[in-house]
Amino acid sequence: FFFHLTNVLLHAVCSLLVFALARSLWRDVLRGEKALEAQAGFFGFAAALLFAVHPLQTEAVTYISGRRDVLSAAFFLAAAVLHARSDPDGPPRWGTSILVFASFGLGLLAKETLVTLPPALLLLDLVRRARWGTGRVCFHLPAFAITGGFVWITLSNVRLMASAAAGANENVLATACRYTARYLGLLLFPASQSADYSFDAITPSTSWLEPWTTLPTALLCAALLITVGAILIRPPPARRWLLVLPLGLFWLVGTLTPVLQFVPIAEKFAERFAYVPSVGLCLILALAAVRLGSREQLLAWGAVGVAAVALFALTVRRNADWETPIALWESAVKAQPRAARAHLALANALKDGRLYREAAEEYSRAIAIFEEKPDVPLHHGFLLQALSFRAGVLGLLGERDPERTEKAVADYRRVLRLRDVDGVEIESSPRHVVLHFDLAGLLLRQGDLEAAEREYHRAIEIAPRSPIASGAHYYLSRVARARGQTSRAVESLERALELAPVSDPAWLTMTAELADLLIETKDLDAAASLIVRALEASPAPKARHILLLREAKVLDRKGDLAGCIARLERILAEDPNHGPALLTLARIETAQSRLDRAEARYRSVLALEPSNAEALEGIQTVALLRRVNEGKGREPGKEDPTALLEAMEKKGLEAIAKGEILAAREIYTKLCLRATEAGLLPFQLASLRALARVEESLGHYRKSEEHLKTALALDGRDSKALRQLADLYLQRFDDRGQARTHYERSIGALPRGETADPLVHFNLAELIGSEDPQTALAHLEQARKAGYSEPALDRAMGYRLAELSRFQESLDAFNRYFDRTTVLDAQGREDLARKRAKEFVKSSVIDHVRE
């Protein structure tokens, strides 16, 4: 607000200075005539009013970066007013000269275009018919010397000038005439304004005839300048007011000179450049109003009023375009459809407004225009920017539209093949390393793990110590996990954490994921050490609580339930409303039959989140356990423990699903004891099987075996325990004999009419193998009938059929297997089983089929 207010106040000051300048000028030009003072006041008022409300001033005033234009204009006009108020018949006074040069110096510091001030002051003296003497010459010479020095510095330093490569064949003078005419047109008819006139909004003139508007424009400019020049040299004695015409026109053209590309500048055309030049046209229009007033005063006031109201309405409408970036650039592309930079700016505004689809379209329009002249340095830079931004937007849209992701990948690859405007190869440039990172993210989304991995490694290679490298290591861990390479995932996450400072928002995510990965791989000591180091870094309370939750999980896996509870209670001591800690403790306390405390915690969660499903379910479980324990609604001695045991079994399943292994073990242990006390064998067997799964997940394979053997001691025909024990022997002990025996027993123990799990038949067929191919083949057929459809089934049938000399059927089975598999496995490595199958078919099947 204060930036805009400052600009508005500066504009108000400039308007008052225009009034003072115009009034002083009229007094000097028409000194000695009748009604001089009244005309001078009206002339100044009309010029200042038109200047103040003209819509072309909007860019300089509303645009915060236009501050230098209004600030330098204030110093320019202050110097002009001070000089105009000096006596034209005598030498400039020292005090006035000092103030004029002070304003000149300050204005130059604000903007270099104040080099036109000395010619403007000279023009004022010529129009005022000032008397020339030594004092006046000594006043003007230093001013022109300063201007000459600025011009020399600019011309001798190529870094202060834009590249002229874009207009190597351009006729600069002819183009300047067309620029001048365009500024004059906007001042007279400001109906179609734009914040940008880049590219070919005004086509450069390559000759006086190309484009065709060049020659007429040049002739018009020449005619006007010659006419007013003649007036300035020989003003009619009876019409001295005509001197305002050369002043206004030469002011307009002279103050535009620095921006007419005689000295190349990056911004070829801009409405704010016309801020000071517009004073010249306002003086001419004010002159027309005064002349009209000499015949009919009321008509003159009416004309000025109508013009001011019309201009003010246009200014209000134009200000509305500046209210939002989208509105501003939409008006720009509407007024100048060929302004590529306006399309680029509109696309950026749409992107910031999350209108990604529309932004992508605007980026495409900008790119299409920039590509017409890609060799222009500025165009090349904007083209690179537009391509990069479009790739980012298409990447966002590609989350729902894979085709757009493909286009985004193409844009990133195109940019990486190019050079920047300074000649640097973008592909290997550290300042462009984010392009590799973003491209890798899109490739990862497409499932191209190998290409994504290459891009992440390239980003690390280019900028090994940057935040981007940290992110690349993090996503490399994701790639490794997708391939099942847990150790590589851990290494990548550790490297990512080394490069990420604690202040990085991703630090906590990386730490938590690494801890979870270490817990998953049962490297509990490493997980505990990581969490301790992270806690020593004194993270924010939220981060500390997340880490403490992981530490509680580690302690739970280590069998230290007391330590687990202590960490959870520490979290609640710092934040009594921490939902995850409340729910975890409530589940543990429910398993420990501490129902009052569990209920209190569940209700605390519901007070924070009334619709929390887990808390609502926990309350119901607590109520059920109380009814069972208290035997409400039943006769003494006839309590039915089934409901309690079912609730306990459900809680055990929930604990396993949430990874709370020790809590699950405690629940199932109590379930087994209560089932034994109640003499309910089904619950007893189910709890023993569940305890076996828990111990296996903890790596306690012998304990798992003991629980299953106990179950079989209670019921030797428990097919589930038999199958579970067979899996344990096969997968954990590699005891193929015991595994085969128990798979066969599990099938034999099935109730009449019930079929075995297809994997039991498949595993049994693999265990039997070539020892009894007919029986193995029968099991494979059973697996197929039971719904097993993995490619490995066709491979196994191919081997067994070949052993039975059914070679054509064997070849058909192998072909089905080859059609459904690829050379590389899910981890990106060569599929050795497929390779061996190929070799077997070539050596043992093909020849027999041909025979």
C-alpha cells in the first residue's frame, strides 16, 4: 500500500509542477498582452489536469517498479519550473542555478533519461525568447557537458546496452519514427493499452518502405518537426502563442529520444516511457483549449471537462487491469497478441493461480512466437524459461493425464540439450541441476525406474553438496525400495540425511522413513541410534513427537513394553492432546485390561476429533469387555466368554495390521490363556497360530515352531497349523522334507468338501518335482483349478510335462510363460529363472517337438 501511495503522491507532485511550468511559460511567451494572468491560469490548469488523468500514466504510477519514472519526472519538472520562473531578460541567478543542477543530479540518479533535461531547458529559453549573454551560456554549457559525459559512458560500455543482434538489418531512424508515431497515437487515442510491447508488437523497419507504414510515418514526423521548427525560428509577432507548438512537439520527441533505440536498450517500447514526453502533448492540447476560450470561455471549460472525464474513465478502467496479475496480462495479450513476453507473463500468473491447464496453453503460445526468432539472445532466454515452466505445469497436470507427463518429459529433455544465453551447457550446469531432478520425478511417476535413477545420479554428480543432491538421494531410496533393494534404500536415505540440515522441511520425513526402514529390516539398534541422534538435534516439538513415536515402536519390537509406554507418556506430558500417542496407549491398556484408563484416552481423542473411527471402536470394545468381565445380563456360573475372546482376537489383528507386534503378542498370549481356561479349543488354536506368526515376524523362528507344534499336540488335524508349519520349514529352515510332509498332512486334514489353498498344491508340486512328475503335475492342475494363475505355474508345468515326454504340451506351457514375463525381473535384473527355462526348451524340448 505504501509503495503505491508514494507513487500516487509523486504523480500528484508532478501534476502540480506541470501546472506551475505551463503557467510560467504562458506568462513569459505572451508577456505584455491583455488577460495574461487569467489565460496563464487556465493554460496551466488544463495542461496539469490532462496530464494527471491520462490513462497512459497508469503504468508509471500503478506499477511499483515505475517509481523511477515518476521520481525522475519530479526532478525533471522541478528543474524545468525553476528555470522557467527565472527572468528571461537577465542571467540565471546563482541560487536558482544551484537548485536546477541539484534536481538534475538527483534525477540522473533516479533514471538516466534525464540526460534530455539540458536540451529541454534550452528549448524553454528559445520559446521564451530569453536574452543570451555570458551568464546564460555559462549555465547551459555545464548541463550539456554532464549529458555528454553520460552519453559517452553509456556508448563506451557495451554492458550498459542491449544486444543489437535482433535488429542487424534494422533501419534505426525509420523504426524510431514509427515508435514516435505509436507513442503519439497512444497519447491521443489511449483505448488499447498493454503492459508489454515485446517481440513484433511494433515490427522493426528494415528500410523506408518495409513495412509500408514506415515512409508515411516518417514523412508525417518530418512535416510536423519542420513546421514547428519554422514557427520557433520565426514566430508570428501577433501570434506568439504559436511558440507553444514547437515547445510541445520538440519536448515530446526530444524526451523520447533515449528510448527510441538509437542506443539499444532491452525494453524497446513501454507506456511508462511516455510519462515525461506526455507533458509536451498536454501543453499543445491546453493551447487548443485556450484558443477556444478566446472565443467562447464556457465552451473551452466544457471541452477540457469532457476530455478530462473521458480520460479519467479510461484511467479507471485501465487501473482495473492492474488489480491482479491475471487481469493485467490478459489485457496485454488482448491488445498485443504478438507480444510473446505478455503470453509468458500471463502463463506465470495463471500458474501462480493454480490454473495449470490454461497456463500450459499460454506457455505454448509464447513458445510458438519466441521460436520464430530463437537466435535473439533475449528470445532464447525467454524460450528456455517458457519451456521449463511449461514442463513443470504439464508435470502437475500429468498426475491425472499420463499423456501430459510424456510432453513434460519431452520439454525437460529439450531444455537439457540446449545452451543458456551465456553459452553454458544446461545439461551440465549446476544452476540448472533442478531440471534433472524434476525430470527424474516425472520418469519415476511413469515407472521408468532406470531412467529416473540415471537423472538422480546425474543431479548428484553435477551438484554433490546441494539440497537438490539430498533430494536426489532420498528419491533414489524410493527407487531402491521399489526394486526390493532394502540395503541400497537405507544407504541412499543415510546419504540424503547427511546433506539435509535440520532446518530443511524434508529432514523429518527422511529421518522418520529411515527409522521405519531400519525397523522393517529388524536393524533395531541402528534405528534406535538414528532416533537418539535426531532427538539430540533439538527439533521442534512436532518433530520430536514423531521421533518419539518411532522410538516407542523400536522398544516395542525389542520387547521393552515399559520403555515403549514411557516414550508415549513423555509425548503426552508435552502435548496431552497428541492423538496417535493417546490411541497407541489406549490399545496397549485395553490389551492389559486397564479399561478405565483406556476409555479415558479414547474419550480424549473423541473430544479432539468426534468422528475418529478408531476411538469410537475402542470405546465399544472397552464396553464389551466390561460386560463380559462383569457378566451383566447372565446367570451366575453361566457367563459366555466367546464375545470377549472374539473382541480380543479382533484387537490382536488390529495390532498386527498397525505393526504393534509386542502389543499383539501380549493380546494373543492372554487370549490363549483365557481360551484354555474356558476350554474353547478353536480360540486356543487360533491364538497359538497367531503367536507363531508374531514370533516369525520378530525373527524368532524356533518359538514360532514351538507354538505350532503345541497347536498340533492339541489337534493333530489342524490343517491351518499344518500348512503354517510347512511354510515355516520351507521358507525359514529350508527343510524340504518336513515341508513336504506337513503340506501333505494339511491337505489330508481338510474337512470333506473343502479345497486346499492353491499355493499349497503349487509348493508341494515344486517339492516333489522330478521325483514323481505325474503327482507333481496333478498338484499343479489342482492349483490351476483353485485359481492360481501366476506365470510360474506354466513354467513348472512345462518342466513336469517334459519329464513325462509330453513335449508339445510342455512347449505350449513354456510359451505361455514366456509371453507373460520379461527379460528383466521386478528389480530390474535379468530374470534367471526365465533364462534357465529358455535354455531348457532349446536343449530338451524343441528337438523332440520337431521329431
